[in-house]
Amino acid sequence: MTTHTDAQNAADFYDFEGALAPEERKTLLRTREFMRDQVAPLVAEHWAEGVFPRELIGGFRDSGLVGLPYEGYGDDHAPAASHLLTGMMAMEMSRVDASVATFFGVHNGLAMYSVQAGGDRAQRDRWLPGMARMDTIGAFALTEPLDGSDIAAGMGTTARRDGDTWVLSGAKRWIGNATFADLVVVYARDVEDDQVKGFVVGKDTPGFTAERIENKTSLRMVENADITLEDVRVPEADRLQNISSFRDVAEILRATRSGVAWQALGVMIGAYELALRYATERRQFGRPVAGFQLVQDLLVKSLGNITSSWGMLLQLARLQDSGVFRDEHSSLAKAHVTARMREVVAWAREIFGGNGIVLDYDIARFFADAEAIYSFEGTREMNTLIVGKAITGESAFV
């Protein structure tokens, strides 16, 4: 079972955590303790069963870790948390388990930020306090069964105005948390002006159904769902008032995409720590395999990927905190760091040999989970084209 008892991240070779202010450091350590004490003991069993440990919701509620990016809705006595802190929190969670980090990212990031950025003041005051207390769990519904990367142009879910209500029809796929979320932010194309709008849909709304996707081999504890919307009626008061086009949705994705890059860094760190520990304990030919040159080569290459990725994300967070932040910045980080993650989890699994394919040693879980992180929040190919357009001035999108 993965446990982390160190006050300092063992993979922090260049002391990146030292960039945090003292109070931020305390929050990061509180995140570390929560993941160690409450999450790690549950991971292997629930990952194998493919169900989310909902008892963790109460733990998150008491942790003081929810809602920190939203001033006035998280910690009432503190300003909004920096992007550096929230990024390192995502890293710390993924260091133990990427499924729990994804659950948290969907709720605390995609869903809450949709309300924060897309709602008016009354809507923020209506929904965010309960979400910050985790009395209300959120989900984010954008991707569809036939449209992922091309969702901006191909969105098939429609919204039709009918007096003071909207009628939503269509389907969504891969929606994390949707099997138990209290509210789901659903994006649909307005049939009148052909623009994307955002709606907050309660789980018990007639015509709304969410069915869990089975047989996943990655992020198995995340309860992704297929959502069906059959003439779902939503009041105008539940339409996010500041979402009037896909450009507004893209602003939300730009902000949250960097969080996925931090998750990828956490997965790298978790895999590296497992491999390093195993290498010092596993003996072959009369001595620990950590003393073999080829094993050290894999470990050092892994540490190099971690260190270079951490440096990139540190500067990305500084750009975000300073307000100098563009789509291509988050896209380059997501594409690059997830590619480095894929390398590290493969090298780490290699060090385990045959033991690397059973859950008893945890590394198989990191290896599998990396594949989902590599793909969601924009594939490497799509993020590459965003950066390519920025540096060349030429669009290569089909």
C-alpha cells in the first residue's frame, strides 16, 4: 500500500516546495496528511472494485481543502489560493491516487469554476457555499458520445428556450462524478443562435439519467457516466448567465487544463517513489537492484522528467498568478508533462519486473491511470496544434 510519511516530497530534488509561502506550505502538508491517512488505506480495494469511496466526501468536508481557489467561498479568512498552491495540491493528491485527484479536480475545478466564472453573483452565492462544504457535489458535462476534440463545432446536445425555461436534449459521455453528483453543469447548443450555453441541472430533474461506464482499465475509482437528457426542463435562473459561447467554455478549460498537468506530475512522483523504494528492497544476485547501473539509469531519467516538468509548471503557475496566461501556455504544459509521465510510469513498472503487473505493489495502478490523464482535458495532438498555431501563426486544425 502506498504511504507517504515524509514532511518533504522525496522527489523534490530542487526544493520546488520552497517556492510556497509558509501558510501555503502548511496547506500542502495538510493535503499530504489527508491523502496518507484517509485515502491511501482505501485505494487498492476500491480501485479493484471500480467504485469511488464515498466515505471520503465527509473527510474532504472536514479537511478545509475544498474551495480554496474561490475567495469568499472556501476559507472565509483567506484570499483565493495561488495557482502554485492549488497545482501542488493536485500533484500531492495524484501522488497517492489519480482517481481521488480527478474526483476533486472535477468538483473543485471544473464544476465550481464553471459556476464561479460562468454564473452571476446570485448564482455564485447560491451554489458555491454548498459546493465548498461538499454538501453539494458537482460534475461537468461537456464531452459527448460522438464528439470530444471537435466538441466546439460538433456539439449535438441542444437547448431550446420555452418561456422561462429551457429544454435540453442530447447525451454526454465520460462525465466524472455524475453517478452521485447533486448538480451537473451541462453545456448545450442554443438552437436559436447556435451558441453554447451552460446550465446547472439537478440530479433528480425529470428526463436526466446518468449510467456508470463499466469495464474501465484506467482511473477505475472515478465513476464516469453516460448522461442522457430527454427534454430536461431547466429554469432560466439555472442557466449560467455569463456563458454565451464556446469561447467562454474555453476560458474554463484553459484554467483547468494546467491542473491536469499537475496531476500528471503527481503520478510521475508516485510511480518514481514506488520504484525507488522497491529497488532498495528487492535483492537479486545477492544485493539490492538499486545498485545496478541500468536500474539507476531508469531512476535518474525518471527524476529528470519530474524535475524538468516541475520547473515548467512552477513558471506556468507564476504566469497564471500574474495574469499573463494564454491557451498555448497550458496546452504546452499538458502535452509535454503527460508525455513525460507516460515515460516515467513505464520505467517505474519496468523496475518491478513481474511484480509490476499486480495491484499488490501499486505500480500497476499508476501505470494504468496515466493513460486516462494522457488523453483527457485535450489530447496531446490537440494541445500540440494549439501551441503550433501560436508559434507559427498557421492553423493546422482540420
